[in-house]
Amino acid sequence: RLDGHRSGGIRRCADEPKPANAPVRTILERHDQSGVAGKEIVMGSAMLPPGSAIGYHTHPGDEAGFVLKGSLIWKVQGQPDKILKAGDSFFNPRGSVHSVAAVPGSEGATAVSSWIIDKGQPLATPVP
């Protein structure tokens, strides 16, 4: 179970074991968008250890990000997979079904993203 707290961060409950190769998502900032009612800007990171992936999901708004370290596979439904390495950027429009995974045999990857989303909505919704 994940619990949010007032600063917008995410922490894992102490009673839940976390697999060693599980991705770690961290919310760094969360602010109302100035002059735009009902929108908020969220900034966060995702650290993907070797062999890990974040499953297919969508966002209630746009995501712009870049790979800070390592390399990952960016998967967007209906498009060919793309390998992104440190310094490469990506964009996911509202509702785009996408996933990221550490490149097999790599040291893993870290990505940083900013989202402009509908306020009060979950940042990500899993897609089966």
C-alpha cells in the first residue's frame, strides 16, 4: 500500500516488504498551476533498478520528462518501443497508454518528469 502525505510525497508502509528490484517513484514537488483553475504541476522521479519495469498506465494530463541516468525502454501502445539513454527526453500526452522498463542487462535507469494534470486526480492509473 502506498500512502501520500501533505507534501505530496509517497512513502511505503513499513509492514509491506518491497522487492529489491522494484521501481521507486518519488514525488519531488506538487503545486497549483498559477492562473489555471483545476490544474496542478507535479514533478517527480522514477528509479528503475536492473530488470524492473513500471507497467502500462495513463496520466490525467501531459507528462514531459528526460532520462537522468542509465537507459530505459519507453513503450507507448500502438508505437514501436524506443530505447532512451541519459539526456534523452520524452513526452506523453494526456491519456497515452505507456510503460517504461530498464534495458535488459543494464545498470537500470532514473527518469525525471513533470506533469500538468487535473487537480485531485491520481497521478497515474494502471492499464491492464
